[in-house]
Amino acid sequence: MSIDISRDDALDLLSQMLRIRRLEEESAELYSQQKIRGFLHLYIGEEAVGVGAMRALRDDDNVVATYREHGHALVRGIPAGEIMAEMYGKANGCSGGRGGSMHLFSLERRFYGGHAIVGGGLPIAVGLALADKMKGESRVTACFFGDGATDEGEFHEALNLAALWKLPVLFLCENNRYAMGTAFDRHVSDDDIVNNPPAYGVHSETVDGMDVVAVERVVHNAAESVRETGEPRFVELRTYRFRAHSMYDAELYRSKAEVEEWKKLDPIEQLKERALGATLITGADIETIEQEVAREIEEAVQFAEEGEWESIDDLARHTYARDLS
């Protein structure tokens, strides 16, 4: 397949996807060592979605993510060390060690979670967009959610209100074909997600979520449309997770053969092949990126290991709204 991007773009796309892949692989190892506790949902296989979509947004846009958000947070600019420290539960984590894997947050980068509840970020995204509209701000609120969230009432409520009030929300559905352990076509009467938004007057489209170049192009165009019109749009990103739903998942609902078949569409390997074929990058470039990423992840783990636990004296902070200290 041809590839219509520059060398710099190819290097950055590959680097960002490898950063996510190696962070997630290291997180799985640390979870096995019980350095990371609680739930852990890995993004391995879906890197093209997070990287392509994030590159398509502006720095001042709002981002609302799901509980599988490590990749989004990393590409958004939250340092790998702060992400790892948060998963450790350390005070130097991006959420002060209070949120863990599913609740990464950065006000500075307008990254509003990390939400453990399926579909929980949808009404929050609508609220952020409403606030921006009332203040006359020209920004997009990008809201990521999975295919399982389209069963939730808040999905339909969010689409309805965004369309009714003409709010600048970009709905980004990461359809990885499984809502936890249930195949998509087993829990919906119409397994073509893009048929839902038009019922509320929201334009919808689909993109191959394993193709990072296609994701960036489609999401960029959709985001610019939202920015220009002030009205919502919907993009379905068809992707696949190579790992189980979470580290607790026995993964009995799909065959190993199915997973292996999807691994042939690995977004990282696809980009490598296309970029090498177009002589945009070399094997030496890939080796250099791998070394840089390995060093970054090693330093992130060290940052988490050396972090302090929150003082017991501070445990009551942020418990009540009136506590602004």
C-alpha cells in the first residue's frame, strides 16, 4: 500500500505507537510482579486509534477518555513517568496516586480522564462542550468510548443533547468488537454503529482503526468540521485489542486463532512496512526509536519506584468539594 506522508510524520507516528506498546507491555510485567494493583486494561493493538486521533486534535481541545486510556494520555503529553507512578499509586502520579490506571487526569493538558464507568465520559464531554459554547470558546471536545458504551442510555442522551444544543463534540467510538467479553453482534440488533448517530441528526462515518494514517486524516477532517460548524460529529474507529479485556480476564469468549488473525493487521507493523517500502524510514531509524522508547520506559519505571506514597495526614484531602487546599 502507498503512504502519503512525510518522513517526519512517519517517524513520529511510529515512535508514538511504539511508546504506547512498550508502556503497556511493561505495565503488564509490573502487574504480574504486583507493583501495579487493581484493574489494568491494556491498549495493545489499538495504538493507531490513540495516536492518529490525538495528532488530529489541537492542544487546547478537550479530551475525555475511557478506562483504557494510557495511550491517549501518553500521546496527549502526560509524561510516561507520571502515568506509571499513577498506576503504582504514588503521590508523584498525574492524579496524585488517587486514580490509578483508570483515572489518569491532567488539567494542564485538558485531559479530563480516564473514566471507569462504561460511557461515563459521554455526559461529561457534553458538559465541557456546553461550557465552551457559553463562554464563546472555539475548541473541540473529543470523547472516546468503546462499542459497549453504545448500549448505554447516556450514549443516546449525549448524542441527542449535543445535536439539540449544537455542541462541538467529536464522538470517537473505539469499536474493538468486544464489550468486555461479549462479541459486538451478540448485544446489538444493528451491528453497524454508524446507523445510530443520524437518528439524532449527527453525521457519522467509519475508518479503519488499524491504519494510523487513515485515522489521523479522518479524525482531523471531522474535528475541523466540528470546529467550523460548532455541531457534533461521530467517527467509528474499527480496531481490535490483542490482549484480554483486563488483566483479570480469562478470555474464554474468543479463539486464539481469531486473535492471531487480527495480529496480522498490527498497526505498528503495517506502518513499518509501508514506510520502509516508500523509503521514508530505514531499519536504523526503527532501531533508534526502539532504543529511545526503551530508555523512556525504563526512566518511567524508575520515577515510579522512587516516588513517595501519599502521607496519611493528606488522605482526607479532596474528599469534600469545600476542601480547596
